[in-house]
Amino acid sequence: MAELRIALVGLGRFGRLHAETLRGLPGCRLAAICDADPAVLQRCGEQWAVEARYLELEDLLREVGVDAVDIVTGEAAHGEHARLALEAGHGVFVEKPLATRLDEAEAVEALAELTGLPVCVGNISRFDPRYAFLRRECEAGGFGRVVLVSAQRTFSRAWFAGFGSRVHPVFESMIHDLDLALWYLPSPVRRVYAQSVVSGAAESDVPDVLAATLTAADGSLAILQSTWLAPDAAPINLPGPPASPFDLWGTIDGRLDLVGTAQTGHVSVLGDGLSVWSDEHHRAPDVSLWPEVHGRVTGALREELAHWLDCVRAGTRSPIAPLEDSVSAVRLAEAIVRSAGTGAPVEVDDPVARA
């Protein structure tokens, strides 16, 4: 297996988790790292024995020979950073969302088409065995006609000030279920109606409650809800180290119902049968996303990044998470923001869906 030299851009919590995951994958070497914080850059470089350290992505792309670039920067920078990596001739992994502006997402898509370079977007739920099982059932016809996708995702209230409010919640929290709706719905979304609330629980003008109804061309529906109001006493399923390599403590209460004419399905991400109680808290550690098993990050994140590396080696697009789906998700996200702002439905014209 040929060794791939990977550049990692963004060394926040999730970027560091990506690094630990990549370092455990065969045929992969973390060859360069980039972050705007010099102290973080030095500390991570020493920890992982990476000499090529850069404060600016442009300098890294100009000076270091790598095979692919893993982008885990802030959401608003995703589109620009993916474009720069593609222009430099590298395959790209970019965390969700692909971009926070449709023109940037479409520019990345056009470059990927022009260069033939693989671009994978971090739609991690597609690599979660629970959601993947429902997809297989859909493909096999087990659900009959899917008529409703209902999903809600509640995040810890304490996280909102730290990172939940840095972009509109459609791009931070709801984007997961928006992607799943695109995966399950049998026809393209044509209409969006959304409402949002600034609850006042945090000092922010960004809404922490968001609800959207998507109507597909065949009349099927997706009803999506996103809130950032899980209280401190909620069961902890992201417990942080040592139980998890992810340096975050709190709750993601995600639920999805898939309703078809032949059967229904349900997923809940809070509670997989593992539970730890103490005098201070109740933990229900998630063991599907990125659990650490015998010193190695496993789970959906490992499967997702391994799939990306396979695409880079083969020079092929992802059949599991096609780039055009991520562009459509950004298109729908913009429509949700417009609808929530005006209080009126928004008609969606998706050129990919028309083709």
C-alpha cells in the first residue's frame, strides 16, 4: 500500500481528533500541519513529530509536497480552503459543511469536476452503522415509499457560546440531519419553510432553536429540528478523556424517524447500552462516532477518513457521500436561513436534481 502524505489544516478539538485518527490508519503519514495559533502549532508538531508547521495554508501548499489535504478549520473558511487545496492539485477532505455560501460550494464542485480530484465532506452520519442500515433498507425496498424523515438534534446549552453561535445553526448542527434527509428522501427537495428562535438562554443574536420543513418533489416530507438547550444535568454521551479522545464534555441528543409505506425505522444516538453513574453525573458514552479502543480511534470517523484515503489512492469520487449532495445541502441551508428570516416559504431550484 502506497503511503499517503497528508496535510492537516486546523488543530482545534476536532482537528486534533482527525490527527489521532489519521495516525492510526495504515499507509498514511501526517506530513504537515497548519493552524493560525503558533502555540497550538508548536505543541501539536512536537506531540506528533511533524516538522512541517505552517500558520498559513497558502505557504504550506506552496512549500510542502503532500498527496491530500484534510481541512478542519472554522465553518466559514471551509469553501475557500477547499478551493485553495484543489487549485494546488490535492485531493480534499473538508469537514461539514462544504461551505457556508453557495457560490463557494459551487466553485469547489466546479474545480473538482475540472481536475478530477476527489473531494469528501465530513458527513459522518453516513458512516454510522445505524444510519447506514436504514439506507441499505431503503435501497433494498424495505421501506416501500419513504414519505417522512423526522429528525431532531439537541446540543448542550453550555456549548452554544463556545462554538454553537459562530455560524447559523443550520451549518453547525442541523447540517447533519439535512444531509440525512437528502440521503433518504426519494426525490429532490423543492420547498423549504423554516422558523427560528433566539431563546435568550445565551448572550447571542444567533438563534439557538431552529425548525424546518422540507417538501420534496413527490410530496414526501422532512421535518428537522435543532436546539442548543440540553441542560447540564442531561446524560453525558461525549464524556471527554479518558473515556473518549475528544476533548469535549456534554450531550448530543439526536433522534431520527424514517417512515415508509412498508415499515418505519428509528435511531437514537443517546444511549447504546453503555452507562456510567456517579454522584456527580450520568454518562452514556457514545461508542459509534469516534471511540478509542486499545489506544486507537475507531468508529464512524475512522471509517469516514479511511474511505477518503481510498478515494485519494484510486482517484475516484465518493460513492457514499457524493460531492453534489453536499452542494445541495448548502443550497438548502441557504434557503432555510432565508425562510427563517422572512417567515415565508422558499422555493428551491436545484440544477443537480434537474439533471
